[in-house]
Amino acid sequence: MKTTMDPPITLHDPTQPPRPAPGCDVCAALERQRIAAERAKNTRRATTCEQEIRSHPAHEDSAS
């Protein structure tokens, strides 16, 4: 029988863009594309870049 609580679940803030993984060229390129898309008011492209950064294996390894 379990008598302790599980640790809290940590979710990313969907209102903030993800941070690229340090030293990852793919994440850095996606971040540059995301910034350019935001400047061009292309929300769809910016959101796609955010999703790709979040799902990139190098990013997953460094996510906190």
C-alpha cells in the first residue's frame, strides 16, 4: 500500500515560447525561424516552430 504522494507534475507554460536546447544547431535554427515568423505576424509558422523545438530530441534531453 502506497502512503506517500507522487511529486507534482510540471507542465510547460503554453503562453511562453520554449527555450532551445543549449548547443543544439537544430533548436537554434528553429528559434531563429520562430522569431522571424513572429516579426512577420505569421502565428501559424511561429507556433509550428515552437512545437518542433518542444518535440526535438535534443530539447527533450535538456528540458526541465
